[in-house]
Amino acid sequence: MIALSLAEIAAVVGGQTHDIPDPSVQVTGPVVRDSREVEPGSLFAAFAGEHVDGHDFAAAVVEAGAVAVLASRPVGVPAIVVADVQTALGALARHVVARLGATLVALTGSAGKTSTKDLLAQVLRNKAPTVFTPGSLNNEIGLPLTALSATEETKFLVLEMGARGIGHIRYLTGLTPPKVGLVLNVGTAHIGEFGGREQIAQAKGELVEALPAAADGGTAVLNADDPLVRAMASRTKAKVILFGESGEADVRAENVRLTDSGQPSFRLHTPSGASDVTMRLYGEHHVSNALAAAAVAHELGMSAEEIAIALSEAGTLSRWRMEVTERPDGVTIVNDAYNANPESMRAALRALAAMGKGRRTWAVLGKMAELGDEALAEHDAVGRLAVRLNVSKLVAVGGREASWLQLGAYNEGSWGEESVHVSDAQAAVDLVRSELRPGDVVLVKASRSVGLESVATALLETGAEGEVAAR
């Protein structure tokens, strides 16, 4: 964080200083909420959670070098006491962002947010110092913590924004007002909470409503291939840039194909030129993510060639998102178990089919959460798609939703042992281990709550003939 004195922080957040001998002492380290991340000069934000109360670690973090604690009650060590720690954290982020000279880019969407954010960050940091959301810390706590990690040297601040209801993104943009807003898509993720795709579009569009006018540098980057996103152009006074495979897109892809290993390759077209891209990531769905990142980067001054080189070099930064690892025996494990919704599930299955040409393919799939009344139909559809893509074996893991996956596959014509329903992750591991052959490709994917990353981890631990894999 940019250096601020404890007195200035207290004034910004409306707090009272307690047990602080010298309020002029500055916070020079990161603002953190995890006591294990404290460094000398840190400010520790103490949140009272359901199982752990950060206030209980106050003495330990100060001993570890924290300058003070941002707390909701006195803790016996230097502290700034506020009525609500989350509100105070947001106010501090808003203050710091206002002092930065960085260009703030915010992005949202139903699917692909984290992958696109990681791509964009890798492209932009080739141009100038860039700070971006780690993993998927895109809520009312994670977002201000990311913003507070920026320094005077930061030129681009890339923030992922999530939403579980109307008004969430409006709140986040109030904490960190963006200059560039990127909307990827409107899908069915969290549709059970929103009530419908139109409501999701209403919530995601709050991002473009928060942008400054075009005359003041505001830019809305919208997906030309998604009608609900494209319609958001009417909700903003910012300049509108379209990306996609549509011929009307300002930044578009032509000659899209997949390499033999399932990695996308295409010709990138921008208003200032064109260049070829071959990505290290897997799956055709990354083409849209790459175009979104390219559109933002082009608006921020990068050439088509610079963008293409950066996209071709970019890798996976966040865990359990299409992590591809080959075991010593030639079995390939694709760990995409961080989360799942119908759009990302279909994309992952298509990537599996592309990677598995001439090889046996396995889809170890679990529940997609928060689909509401659409849950049965969506799980059934994913099971059917696995059959249409000629996935060799579907392993549906878990309870009711998994049974719907298996039923969809059965109704599409997957009989015998081509699809199977197992009760839990360990049963899936036992089944797959017993039948894997060298050269097989295994996709593991489900919503985060299912915890199927344990399946991928277990399958990677054992290579050929039961020996521990080297990586």
C-alpha cells in the first residue's frame, strides 16, 4: 500500500486510535486479513468470522511486525477501532485509489472472469507495472484488499468483480471507480439466486453504468457475441468497444482452430493491425477471453503485435482452472475443479474432446451449484453433451445432481459402463485408478463446494505402476 500514517488512516475510516503511542507512524507494508500474511509495516484487518475471530490474533500480528490492527473493539495492542471493519476497509481502499495515478480496469461476467483477468494482467504487465486480483478474491473484502496492494509505481489496477445479487457491483464500483469496464458474458451461473438471465444482465451492467463519460476517458468493453452484453451499450456514457468473433467487433478473431493438443490458435484483428496468436491455455473458450483482454490492452495503448506475443506467452495463474499435467506414464490430468456452471462445463468438455483425439477420455464431473429451478435440466444437458462429444467414460460424483448427469448421458445413449454414478470423491478415485491406461486424458470439474480437486490430486500422486509421479 502507499504509505499512510495511522492518524490519516483513522481519519479516512472514521475510527478511533487505541494504544498507539505515535499516530504519525506509517503503514508501509500490505493490508492483510490473514495473520499468516503479516509483514513488517502491515495493517491487519481483524474480521470476526463464524469459526475464527481475527481479534484473537492481534497480539501475535503486532509481534510479527504489524503496525496496528483495524478492529471493531480495543485489543490491547495498537489499533484503529471502527464500527465495522468491512466498511472501513472499503473506505480506505477508496481513499488510496483516489490518490493513485493508475488506470483502474474492472471486469465481470458469468463465466471466465478469473481466466480473463489473469490473461489481461499478463498482457498489461508487459507494458507497465500492474496489480491484479489474486485468484477469485472479487467480493467486498477481496476487492479492497487488492486495491490496497497497489503502490505509487502501479500503472494498471485490474480488478475482478463478482455479484450474487442486484446492487453488488454498484457497491464495488463505488469503492474502486473504474475507468475501463469489461463485461464478458451473461450466463446461468448463480441463476438460482438472481432469478433469471435478465436479472443477471441487470446486475452485470451496473459496471458500465459506473464508468465516466467518453469525454472523460471512460471505456466500456463489451462482448459482441452475447446479445445481453451488447445491449449494455445503451446503459453507459462511456466509449463502447466490441470484441468477439462477430464481423462487427472492433477486436475479433479469424481462422480460429485448435492445435493437436487442444490449444487455440487464431488471427487477432484490432483497429490498428493484426497478428497471429497461439495460446498455451487449453480449450476454444479461451479465444473469447483472449479477445476481451486484447480489446482492453489495445485501448490502453498496446499494438496488435505486442498483445499477440503476450497472449501467446500467457499461462495459468490461478489454481485448479484447466491445469493440465501429464503423469510419467502418459496419463494427462486436467484439473478444472475450482468451480463450475453450465457454460464453463460445456467449454471444459469440448476442450477435453479436442485434447483427447485418438485417446481415451474421462470426465469426472460433479454438481453445478446455485442453478435453482434450472438444475435438473442443466445437469441432464451436460450429461448428454458428454455423450455427443464421444467422451469415453463419464463418472458422475455425488448425490442428486450427479444422478441427473448420469441420467442425461444414459438417455443420450450411454449404456453399459460408459457412464457411472459414484457416491463421493474417494469412490471416483478408486474407480478411475483401477481402469486408467497410459495415454488417457482425465477432466475433473465441479462446483467448488464439491471439492473434486482432491480427485485430481490423488490421480497425480500415482503414476505408472503405482510409483509417485515426478510432478
